[in-house]
Amino acid sequence: MLQFKQEFFDDLKVLEKLEDQFENFLLDAEIDGHDIGNEECNIFIHTDIPLKIFDKVKAILHNQKIDIAEIKAGYRDFASNTYIPIWPEDLKEFKVLSHKNFQ
């Protein structure tokens, strides 16, 4: 899961464009939509190789001129409710506050 501050996507077309980029270039993953609420926007990515996919996500963000310092990332097993933080590297806990407006 990628997490942005909600105001990062004031224009939903920017969010849709980013999701399209992920769909086109993350062949070992499925983009499962997003949710917005509680001052955050989450993009859901399903994959069995989260660290490898995150490396590809970083490249896509760089190509879109999105500063990686603007995001948080984490993953969890489908059977678990606990997220493992990936980014930033010093992130101790990854929490998801929203689950509203899922698209």
C-alpha cells in the first residue's frame, strides 16, 4: 500500500494517471483501487513480491516527478491486519486510518 497526504491529490486526474502508470508497468502486481479520507490517500497494490514492486514504484514516481519523501509504504499478508513498514526506511509503524470512498 502506498500512502499520500490527501491534499497531494487535490485533482483526482493526477491520482488516476498515477494508477494507470502502475497498471501499465507493475506486471507482477494488481492495482486494487484507492481510498481517500482522514487526511490520507491510499493506493492498494496486490503482489507476492512487495519489496521488488516498491522498487518499481519508486522508479515510476521518479519518472512522474513525484518526490518519494511525500509517501509512506507498507504491506501486509491478506490474513493479517498488521502492516510491515517499507518506506521511509526509518518508519517504525505503518497505519491505515481510512477505508472510505474505496474506488
